[in-house]
Amino acid sequence: MAEKVSINELNIQFDYATKVRELLGNDKKAFTHTYGCQGNVADGEHINGLLQMMGYTFVTDPSKADFILFNTCAVRENAENRVFGNVGLLKKFKEINSDLIICLCGCMVQQEHVLKHIKKSYPYVDIIFGTHVLHTLPELIYNHLTSGKRVFSTPSSDGIIAEGLPIKRTNKLKAFLPISYGCNNFCTYCVVPLVRGRERSRAYEDILKEAKEIVAAGYKEIMLLGQNVNSYGNDFGEENLFSKLLKEINAISGDFIIRFMTSHPKDCSKSLIDTIAECEKVERHLHLPFQSGNDRILSAMNRHYDRAHYLEIVNYAKEKMPDIAITSDVIVGFPGETYEEFLDTIKLIREVKFSSLYMFIFSPREGTKAALMKNPISDKEKSAWFSELQKAQEEVAYERSQKMKGKVYRALVEGRNKSGKLFGRTSQNIMIDFDGDDELIGTFQNVKVEEPLTWILKGTLFNI
């Protein structure tokens, strides 16, 4: 069982929040930006909740802020480079406003080599805190304000759980609901267990309580989050607890939908597929990262499944729910991968017929086993393979979307796009746009597909 932050410790932080508010007054403005996954976004909502408790209001222009925070991602090198570039731009704001507080947090700063680089190269960054101490932000800001010194807090930890933190959600229709944190899988390419700690599940009752609060507040979509949501409860010693959780949330009275990310193929059981099929509020979409279609590469990645097992789960899901959409993640150019092995990935894509893919060229992460592996593949080859992968997926997605023409889908209307059309997502998590009045935003509508494109659908409202 994970360590839980005590009520006493939370109250201490809330006292610090009051002290910060007294020091700053109520007219201070904050700019925050989150990089990376939905889990980071969920953390960012708690960060904003704490800042709001401290009296901050929020601006979208960093030049107008008294407090700037970047919540960082460490999964890929490009994400880190973007952060460094944007932090470099903040120096001019500090020169104009010496009282400006600049803060970095999240996965990236949990890495020792990154922390050293920031301390040395970005002396105008005032506060740095890691993934295990988010709840202490009021204390960190108070310490900086009263001492005038830089404050660093990046302790190593297997991870903790802090319940009862304030939250300022970023979306009025869709709510993130983390059910677990960290990861135990230690895929050889992935830095997450090193920066997020070991897998730990929130208490079942706490999740259900928050789910009911979300529905009562009028949200129309609940997104259950975890690095590996379908292993929820394994640290409690209970099997199939995620299936039970889905059923209980599904039973909450109200008109809303349930989505979840991310599932790991080794923990995606047939009983879970059965549960998805049984629950009318759980959307017909399964994000199931396969990463590679070649068994040798999967073993080198330490993924704990093979191609046959992956296809068994996917085919069972399609059998139970013929309209289900499968999306996935895939890595190109893993160390030692040959072109013939890469072609196994292309074959898997054509066999499964994914509705969309998150595609990445391998990015070595310091501290992972894959970063030490020999990688003779040239960047030119990786780029060529990546282009081939994109082309294959575009063909598959277009072929799949054509079969949706003339069908009617229920969609949550989310807003208007740049072309002035209303847009929403089908149960399969595919974007669809159509004409309609603003009063439809935030409601569920039936939409008939008139023109299926590769990545989105164009339709018309359909009254059944």
C-alpha cells in the first residue's frame, strides 16, 4: 500500500497557502503550462487549485504574470528541449520584473542530470519541485518569499498519494480522474518508473466519491487515468478490481460517458473486455499500446507479451464489440531493430486496422536500459521508416473511416472548430463536425456521417 499524505500534513500546507495569500494579497497573477500526458494535465489542475487557494488569478500571457510555472514531461527528448527553450525565454521577464517567481516541476526535474543543468544554467528559476511533493507547493512558495532564496525539492521516492487537494479543472465538460500513479513495468525505453515512482492505486472509495462529485457537478465525460489503468488494485492484492470500478462508476445515475487511458496489453483481460461491452456508459474505444509488431523487439522492450497475445485480445474485443476502435502507440527505430522487424509492425497495423496511432521515433532516456543499447540505425533510416509507418496508418485509417459513411453516432458536442462547425467525438473517440446551434454545446447528439475523411468525420444532425 502506498503512503498517504496525512490530513495533518495537508492542513499544514493549507495554512501555508493562507500565509502566502497574506504576503501577496489578492491581485497576483499566475501563468501555468503543462507539457506531456493527461496525467500531467491532472497534476496541473491540482497545482492550479493550490495557486487559486493562495490568491492567484490566472492569465494566458506570461508577460503579465507574477508567477510562471512549467509542469514538465520527460518521456521524450523533444519535450525536454521545448521546455529548455521556453525557460530560456523567461529570462527577459525576470529582468523586467525582479519579483517574478519562476517555477519548474514535474517529471523532467525529477532526473538528477536535468536538475543539475537547470541549477547551473538557469539561475533565475526560483522554485523546482519533483513529482512526489506537489502537495507542498504552498510551503515551497512561502519559503522562497520569506528567504529570497532558490528552493529545490526533488526527493526520491516510491511515491505517495495526496487526497483532498483543491482542483481547478481546465475543461467544463470533461473531467480527468486519476485512479493510480507510477508504474511497475520498467519497459527498457521508459523513464516513467524512475520519475513517477512505483505503481500505487488510489483507495476505491476515494475514486468513487470523486466520480460522484464529477457527475453531480455536471461533467459529461469522466476520463480514468493511470500509467496502466487496467492493473488498478494489483497493489491491493485484488484481481479484476478495475472491471469492478468501471461497473460501479457506470451505475452512477446521470447522462455521462466513461473513457480510460492507458491500458497495458499484458493486463488487458477478456473479463475486462466483457465489462466494457456490458457497460453502456463506457465508450467503444480501447487505447492499447503495442509499441512493436515483432516479438524479439517486444522482448527487448520488456513488454511481457508477444504479437499473438496482443492479437488475441484485439480480436476478442472486436468479436464482443464489432464497432470498437483500437488506438495505440508505436516506436520506430528501437536499438537493434532491423528493417525486416520493422515490417512486422507494418503488418500488425494492417491486420488490426487501428483508427489512429501515436507514432514516435525512439528517444533514448538517461537511466533506462535501452539508452545503453547499441543503436546502429541511422537517423535517416529511422525517418524513412517513420514516413512509411505514417503512410500505412493513413491508408488503414481512411479505409476504416469509409465504412462509417451513412452510420449514426452519438457524440458529446464539445464546441466549435476554426471553420465554425460544431464538433464532438463519437463513442470510438473519432472527431466529427457538423452544423448546429451553440445551445447544443455540452449535450449529446446523434450525428449521421456524410463525408468520412482520414482522421475526422463530417456529418449532419440526425433525429432518431
